[in-house]
Amino acid sequence: MSFPSNDPVVCRHGHVALASQPREADLDSWAGDGVALVVNSRTPEETAALPFNLADAVASRGMQYVELPIGGPWGASPELTVRLGTLLAAHPDSGIVLHCRSGTRSAHLYAAWLIQTGEVPETVFETMGWPGSRDMALVQALLPL
């Protein structure tokens, strides 16, 4: 799966891409590149402020849309990591994009899932190629017990 240079994708790990907030044109590119699932880690309040209906825009392009909100009144719950694991298992070979405003919350959620599956916590962000900020307290809050 390839992404254009102006795409909001920050990094890729296998068939999973971590991205900042997509524009509608980005959704066209993702659908054309075979993305099957778009996971939004923004809060519903943030998503409602977008200039387009993200859920409808994703669905109209034939991709599945799921919200796993992190932050604000939604906090960070281990249940999000469990749900992400279920989604990833349902799409083992399909393109998946996890996004939020900058990609950071999505990266931390994905890091928690990787740790749950056996990745070493100290190197999880290097493993996934994440170049942004890192908050192990957030990752810990997302880890199932």
C-alpha cells in the first residue's frame, strides 16, 4: 500500500498506518489504495467540529469507520485496546489507518496493542517507526490488566 507524499500518514507498521486528521481527498486516496478500515481516536466533540461528516465520508468510499475516542471526557481506557485488537484481527491483511488530530493518540493506542501482543515497551515506538511524542503513562492507561 502506498501513500502520496502530501498524505497525513505519519508512519506505517505492516498494514497499519498512523495518521493525522485526513481531508476528504485523503479518504479518496486511502480507498483507492485498498484501505478497508479507518479508526478515529478523536473525541466525538472534535469530530463533530470537522467541516464534513467523517463517518459518512469514510463509509461512502467503501471503508469501515470506527471511533475509539481518547482524551477529554473520554479519557484512556484499556477497553479501547481490546476493541482495537478485535478490529485488527478482523482485518489481518487489509489496509488500516488509525488517526486522530496529529496521530499521537492513535500511536499510543497502537503501542498499547503491540505491548499486549508481546512487543517490548521500551522499544515499541521505534518498532512501529513513530517519530512523534511518547507518553508511557498514556500507553499504560490503555493496557488491559
